Amino acid sequence: MSLNLLASEFQVVRDDTRCIACQVCVRQCANDVHAYDAESDVVYSDETRCVGCHRCATLCPTRALTIRLALHEFRPNANWTPAALYNLYKQSQTGGVLLSGMGCDQPYPVYFDHLLLNASQVTNPSIDPLREPMELRTVIGRRPGRVEVTQGPEGLRLETRLGPHLVLETPILFSAMSYGSISYNACLSLARAAKECGILYNTGEGGLHPTLYEYGPWTIAQVASGRFGVHPEYLRTAAALEIKIGQGAKPGIGGHLPGEKVTADVSRTRMIPEGTDALSPAPHHDIYSIEDLRQLIYALKEATNYEKPVGVKVAAVHHIAPIASGIARAGADYIAIDGLRGGTGAAPTVIRNHVGIPIELAIAAVDQRLREEGIRHQVSLIAGGSIRSSADVVKAIALGADAVYIATAALVAMGCHLCQKCYTGKCNWGIATQDPYLTKRLNPNIGVRRLANLIRAWSLEIKEMLGGMGLNAIESLRGNRDHLRGVGLNEVELNALGIQAAGAA
Amino acid sequence: MKRIYVNEEYCIGCRLCEVYCLTQHSRSKKIIKAFKEETPRALARLVVEEEGPLSFAMPCRHCEDAPCVAACITGAMHRDERGAVLCDEERCVGCWTCIMVCPFGAVQRSIAGRKAASKCDLCYGEHTPVCVMHCPNEALVYEERT
Amino acid sequence: MRYVIIGNSAAAVGAIEAIRQHDTEHPITVVADEPYHVYSRPLISYLLGGMVDEARMAYRPRDFYTRYRVETMLGVEVTQVNSQTQSLMLAGGGVLTYDRLLIATGGRPFVPPVPGVDLEGVFPFTRLDDARQIARYIERHHVRSAVVVGGGLIGLKTAEALMARAVRVTIVELADRILSMTFDRTASRLAESLLRRAGADVRTGLTVKEIVERQGRVEHVVLQDGERVECDLVVFAIGVRPNVGLVSNAGIPVQRGIIVDRQMWTGVPGIYAAGDCVEGYDLLLGENRPIAIWPNAYRQGYVAGCNMAGAERVYEGGFPMNSVEVCGVPTISVGITDPPEGDGYEVLERYDREALSYRRLVLRDHCLVGMICVGNVDRAGIYTGLIRARVNVAPFKDYLLAGHFGLISLPREYRKHLVVGEGIEV
Ligand SMILES: Cc1cc2nc3c(=O)[nH]c(=O)nc-3n(C[C@H](O)[C@H](O)[C@H](O)COP(=O)(O)OP(=O)(O)OC[C@H]3O[C@@H](n4cnc5c(N)ncnc54)[C@H](O)[C@@H]3O)c2cc1C
Ligand code: SF4
């Protein structure tokens, strides 16, 4: 074997005055970084394999471990950065496509961080959410353009048939993560937390494990290009269906679940042979136009008796506004837009880092376009792709979303440390893995508690922000861009976002 | 009576329970000191069994009908007011009759100092046994079940 | 209503603790001919050897009788049980009536009718007084050497205790090896070599033919083969027989020991029996027989106590089991350890000479029925549990002797029931 040109990315600093050689780190590292030498009773580390997940450092009972970046310094070069060099070394060694897990980590502008919210002062009163009712309940689905009522003996009667809706207690949903890309315990945690919080989670394209059918009313079932795990029972069980066209982390390409992650249970759920790679094609082979999409939407509606909303998920790309308009007109009840920074279990790094547009711009453009076309009420918008905090939720809604999808934030709540190695199947936190030794590490009771805490905490914060703006319902914030101001943005960006610069009137 | 229960589904085999148990039963009760300075090193009162992905900690069950209490030839093994099964190490002579009868294998030999049977004491005086308190995945729980 | 217990040892304590769980009201009287606070009989060899002091002999704390509200008549011998009048005749003429009676008179040392057994310097070894007297005799007469008759566990403990007092010991055993009742040949040989290394002389296949005196005191013994072994002390540790003299004409059924049912009832109204004096249920043989060990005595006493107090309880049965250290090496033997060749038994063994660790498991019909652990006894109780629960070990037979054997090797259902607790779902 020739010389490996890659240096380790991390440094494992072990404080020997604290290390008691208890070997917790040895047992916890799925990458075999740590090893115990019985003869000399010491634990040592081989950092070339360290992915920086912090599992060892977090569990070390004496806090003897610190994980640091390995600061190998190259001759300064603003163009040929260390990351660029490492990628070249890696590729010239393997000859393969470089893979990454989680969302784009490149320093593109994060528009959320250039948006500021308004608050009431003197001229209009703010509202104290602890004293006054504050409505976060959000309805997802088509709204009628107008309603007809008739006067009957018992009062007014609604004549218009309202489409199927989803009701969320708070404008947040757990985004699609398939069983296979994440562990059963992670799926179960999401399902139970969704039920507990009165929101929904999304199966992703992995089908629905039979033991999760009981969470049907809190489940959005995805129908993706591979059609994995799709059967009548699956469609009937879920509260809503979602056609997945694209994903923010890898717009334009399909999915690839490596055979190692296709365990017996995963294979049954996906209805594919055990141990085979699960390949979702890049396009749906039956969708080449908006008309085709319409057919699938209505096929699903038909299959479920028009009782369930059918949504369409697309990645935020150029021309997202007309695309969304087409989807709305094709009969979708909601459109989920996944931005550039949306997470994934595995994506080619080059795609993840270079394809798509930030979610903030996409929401603004789509909301604007649908309003202009007078069809905004026909469809709900769910924005996803790196919603990191309650402030991001509020900003996304003010830009025009009805609700947000969170995935990475949910995983982080369950312990994910964003090491981006999901595609290796060796997630030390028991989330993005099917290895029974690792999946045990996520106790769903804890997962549920942490997820529910997150949703509760964000909801409280959202109420505080709403109250500050003098609003008492999340509904009043939607598309209310007057509550946003931009800082550090140029004219073009301000226009694209449809907001004014901070300091403007 | 509150007991320690094991959810083997969630035991991750980290053995932190052993580390903290040992510390709790050391002289200093200080983790680094207990491991690095105290000789003989204290014993953890529970063992973690592991095979492949399966693992679980096995502390004393504090059986209602404890065979070790019935069998102990000296009366060292006894039940206290709370119902916990404890070994009075002063009275124990290290005959290991309790080891012979414990179907859980939850009694260990402490032979480094004075010979005595060593077992879980539910962390006498603590609100919650330390193994439960420090189990990172709540695989060990301390609760009343009927 | 009055509970009366004859005996003040393991079975008696088991009964007292059981009765008081169910009946805190009615009086309990304990009568025993030994005038002592309840003590641990197995510890008498430790006392003799100086490994424990008198204070540590107590089996239960000093306030045991008060706490359990027990009246004691210690140092009082019962001479006769009269089931017609529900009364006990006491030595010295007293009478004690009972409503519920537990006979827990334990064992009586067996001393064979050898010429010279009555000499000064010849002792049995089953009671605290024996230990004290032997100790005193050793001091007073500067005993240098002793013959221990009996190479069973008690014999070995006696020998070790004497050696700890710097007395040279010769063990005389009738069988062709020591510990023949509890060990197999390999374990016996191991124990023998340990004893020899510790300085004991071991004579097997022999017995004492005569004890010879000098000035009224032991001077030497003559073995069956005519050999003469000089000694200042002879201790008989051949074993105990059920101590049933006082029930001989009370209408209580007796064979080798008192016959009881699974509730430890003798069949005579109000009279129960437990401990070394009974023929208790042997779980492995499926029949009743005396098994003189402490854990069984306590358990039988406990079951008897429950039933005496009206709480029905069945004795699950016991089997022989012993845990003793031989010259500092722990040994445990349980159940059928040395079955006849063939006969449907299967034997698994693992002997690590280097680590001085020997394990032998005996199976019958795919169930564990016996085991021996020498050296490494850790977690041996898991085997005992399998024996007691009659678990089919065939599916995991290969793990039984593996170095990492533990609960984890056991079938999921059995293990889960143990790990998580009976009837509790995870
Ligand atoms: C030296 C030695 C070592 C041993 N080591 C072990 C060991 O390591 N492990 C083990 O399991 N077992 C051991 N045994 C056996 C164990 O001690 C007995 O199984 C146990 O003591 C039986 O208890 P028990 O209650 O049936 O009767 P015992 O302990 O024999 O007690 C009988 C009681 O009855 C009283 N009594 C008897 N007759 C009368 C009467 N006529 N009137 C009034 N009171 C009477 C006595 O005073 C005594 O209190 C050992 C025994 C000996 C002698
Ligand atoms: S080892 Fe100690 S606690 Fe265990 S039975 Fe013997 S004396 Fe009792």
C-alpha cells in the first residue's frame, strides 16, 4: 500500500493525570480510535480514524478527553485551502465520489442571520403570552377561495366542502428521515414525540415499520422515486402523503442507502431484498412534467378517498417560484421546500455543497409568486433546510411559510454531533446506524423527552416573539414581511427577500 | 421497595455503572483518586455482561426471598429496615456460601483486603444508587414496581 | 396460642423470622440445651482456628430475641415430647406446653464404637462447647499433634483450624479419598494436595481401630492396618445423624430422620420439624432424605414457621451444597457431583492447572444436576440456579464452561426473567 497523504482531521487530547483507563472511550468508539493496552494499563488513541463526534469526550467520566482540530498548517493559500487539498488527496486515493452526511457546511450567507424581527413600542401594545391566549395552531392544506353559507333553522351552515387538513399544535414538523438512514429507535422517538406534541413526523422514503402504524395520525408517508415500502396499507395509515421530488442536500440526484444498512428489518419495511443497496432513481420515472405530477397526486388522493392531504417536496433551486406554482396547480395540498442546507444521510459532497439555493430566498420567492397568482390560499408552504432555532422558525414564517420542517435540529436534540459521517453507518450516537450495538445508544424514552422539550421550548419562544410584535396568532405572521428587516444585505438580496433594510422606515 | 431494574435493550455496555460503583465504594469516593491512588482498588459491586451487541449490568436484585440471606452461615448477609439485602463485611468470613446460592451471580469475592462478600448496597445513604444516576442511557432505573 | 421451638440454631431462627412475619402477637418460646445466644455452628472451626472471636459467633444480633419477642429457655434439655398432652418434658422436671411445636434439634455427632473413645483428649466437633474444650485442651496439654477422623468437609475444617494453632494433623479417612461425598476424584486429589502442601498428613482407605492412652489421656491411635500414629488429640468428624432421640415415643414418624411433608409437618397435629433432624425433600432425587447443611435448615425452618403461623408455604426442596475454602482455595460443590459412570449422566469438565481452576458440571436429561468449582468460584450460583430451575441447558451447553459464562449465555426468557424480574415486562 502506498503512502496515505491524509493527515488526521482531529486531535485526541488525553489528560493522563485524569485518565483512569476505565476504557469507556474504547467501548464507545465505533471507529476504533481508542485502544487499551492491558500490559501497561493505558488507553491510547489513533486519531487518524477520529471523526470528531465527541462520543468519547462526552461519556468520559473524568473528562480526560478533549477533541480538537488537528492544526496541521499548510503554507497559507486562500485558494488552495486545506479542505480542498484533503479532498484531492482523498479522491486521488479512492477514485470515488466523495460522500458526506448532513447538510451543506460551506460559508454561504445564512440569510436568517441577516434578518431581524420587529417588536411593539408605545404605538401598539405588545402581548404577554403568559397572560393572554396565543395561538400557534397551524392548519396545513388547501383553503377554499371563498366559502358558501346558508341560513338554516339552527343558524348558519357551511356549504363549502373543506379539503383535508392537517392540524399542528405548533408550526413545526419533523422532516423526512427514512428508517434505514436512521435507526428504528430514532424513528420511534420522532413518532412518539410528534404524537406528544400534536405535530407530525415524516417517514421519508423508507416505508413504515409495522410497529409504528399506531402513530399513523401523526405520520406523513412519503412516496419517493424508489417507491420503497409503498403499499395500500401504508397510504391508508398515514395522516398525509408526500411525493418526494427532491431534497435540499442533493437536488437532482437520487438516493443511495448502502446494503450494509439494509438489515432484515429495514428490508421488510422497504420491501427490498436484505443487504442490497437501496437506490432511488434521480427522477420519478413516471413524472416528466407537471401533468405527470398531477396524475400521481390524484392517484394518491384517489387511493385514499380524498381524505388525506397530498403534498410535494422539492429542493430549492433556480426557478423555484414557477415550479411551486406548477405544483400548486397540479393539486398539491402543500409544498415542502428544502433549502440548500437541508440535511441528508448521504450525499455526494460536491452536490451537497454546490447545488441549490438558500431556503430563505426560496420561501420569499414562492410566497410572492403564489400571492401574485392569487393561489397562495390553495396550498400550504412548509420550509425546511437548516431551521436551527425558534427565531429561524419565526423568520421563515414571516417570509411566507406556513410551517417549518426540522430534521437536523431534531437529530441534534437526540444527540447528533454533526460529525457528518451518517453515510458510514457507524453513528456513535445510535442515530444514523442500523448496527444493533450502536442503535441501543438511543433510548427512545430519552429521545422522545428531548424532542418534546425542544418543541415545547421553541413554541414558548415563538409565543414570546409573537407577543413582542403585538401578534396573538402565528397565522397573522405568515408572509408578514413588514416584521422583518435586513442587515448587511445588498439591494438585490433585500428585493429577493421582499424586505426593507434595517433602519428604513 | 425501590429496586434497580435493567433494561437490557438500552444498555450500551459503556460500563460507567461499574466505574461509578467502584468510586462510590472507594475510601475517598473521588473517582480519579479511587482509580489511581487507592490500593487495593475498591470493587465495583455489579458486573456488566456483554456478548456482541447484547449487554446488561447485573446488580443484586435484593430478592424478597433472598437465597443468600437464608444461606449465609454467619448472619452477615441480612436484610435492613428498607428491605435491602446487605452484607455486614465485619461479620462475613468469606465462606462464599452466598456466591453458591445467588442465581444472578451478583455477589462477588472481595479478597484484596479482608476477605468478604461484596455486593450492591443500593448506595446506602444516597438518594439514588450511583449506577442508576450515571447510566447515560437510562438502562438502569431505580423504581418501585409491583 | 403458644409457639414452642426446640433448638436454637438455623432452623429455629428461620422459623422465628417466618412466624413474626405473619404473627406478631402470640408468644414464641425457644428451648435449647446449649446455653448460648444463637450462634453460627459452622463458625466453630473458625473459632477454634482463631479466625473469629467469640463476639463474632453470634448468628443474629444480641437483641434478636427481644426484637422478635421470643422467650428463651437456654441450657434446658427437652427429654420427651408428649403429643397427647401437647407438652414437653424438660430435664430437671419441668413441663412446657405448646400449641404449635417445631422440632429443630439438629444433628448428633456420630462417634463409632472404637476402643478408647471415652478417653480424655477425644472430642466430637459439632458444638461451641466442643471448640472451646478442644482449645482449652490444646493449651493445657501443649498439644502438638492430632488425628482427625473423617475426611469430609467438617474434618478438613477441623484439620485446618488445628493447623492454624500449630498442631500437626493426620487426617484418617475410610474411603479411598477425602471429600468422597461431595467431590469427584479430581477435586479430591486437588484438595488432598493442598492439604499436604499445608503440612497435613492424609491417610485414606483407613480407619482408627483403637485409641490408646497414657495416664488416661490419648497417646496414639492404631490404624486398621496396624500403623501407629502418635497424637495428643483425636477429633471425630465423621458426620452427624439426625438428632431424634426425644421424639422416639411421641408418635412422630421417624426413619433416619423425622419424616415430614412438603410443609414440614410431621403429620402429628401441631408438630413440625426442620433442619438436620429431618428427612427433607431432595429436589434432585425426588425423595426425602436428611441433608445436613445450614441453608436447607434455615429454609426448612422458615417454611415450617410460615405454616405454623397459618401462612401456607411449600418447601421447594433442597440438595446438597457446600462452599468451603480448603487451605485458602475456595471450593463449591452442589448436587450430584460424581455420578456413576454412564447411567444417563453426562459430565463436562475444564481444568486449568496453571490458574488452579477446576470446574465440573454434571448433566442428566439435558439439565444440570450437579457441579464442582475449585479455585474460581465466581458466579457459581448461576449454575445452582440452573439446577434448581431445571433449565434445559442443551442449547447453550458449549457456553457453560466458557471463560465468560454468565447470565448472558442463558436463554433469553430465563435470563430476562432474572434480569428484569419476575412478571415484569420490558
Ligand atoms: C463444624 C461444622 C461446620 C459446618 N459447616 C457448615 C458449612 O460450612 N455450611 C453448611 O451449610 N453447613 C455446615 N455445617 C452444618 C450446619 O451447621 C447444620 O446443617 C446446621 O447447623 C443445622 O441447623 P439446625 O437448626 O437443623 O440444627 P443445629 O444447628 O444442629 O442445632 C440444633 C439445636 O437443637 C438444640 N437441641 C438439640 N437437642 C436438644 C434437646 N434434646 N433439647 C433441647 N435442645 C436441643 C441444640 O442446642 C441446638 O440449638 C457445619 C456443621 C458443623 C458441625
Ligand atoms: S461469604 Fe460472608 S456473606 Fe456470604 S455466606 Fe459467607 S459469611 Fe455470609
